[in-house]
Amino acid sequence: PTAQQNTFSTYKNRNTAKALVGITPGGMVSFVSEAYGGSISDRQIVERSSLVQKCDCADKIMVDKGFNVQDMFESQNTNFQEKKTTTKNRMSNETVRRDRSISSKRVHVERVI
């Protein structure tokens, strides 16, 4: 019962495990945290992992919307990239190019996961 309670995810309504996975832009796995029960938050996984110490100012981290850990990386001046939505009917050419670049890297993330 204790193990089931620790791994139960109210979001998915079943028992799950969570881990933080980092990949390079080319699709190579560069970081894997320990696995935790599904009830742990994303922020707690980052706090318990050594990812913050491994990052430096030249790194860029792509995160999903709602993955709010940017403040933990302020001392390293690490850049964060998040796909943003626009309220305009038409996007500028620069926005389209940037979003395509981000989307192409998200494909690698989904393949690895």
C-alpha cells in the first residue's frame, strides 16, 4: 500500500513513475534523473537531481509550458526556451522560423521519451 500511494498520480489516475530526461539537439540522451513515484512534482525532481550543477551559461533548456524551474538556474545564467502561442491572426516570418526550429527539436524529445 505504501508503494502504491507513493507512485499514484492523480493527474493520470493510476500508478506511474517519473524521471527527468535531457537530450541534445541531435537526439542523444545527455541526462537521466532517478525515477520517482508519480505523485512527485517536476520541480521536486529538478531539486533532487544534479541537473542545476551540470548546466552553464552556454546551455539552452527547452521546457514544456508550466514547467516553472527557471529561477533554480539563475545562478548559471542558463537560457530557457518555451514554445509560446500568439494571439495575432498572422505571425511574423521570424516567429514562424523560430517556432519551426523549436518544433523540430521537440520531435527529438518525443522520440527519445
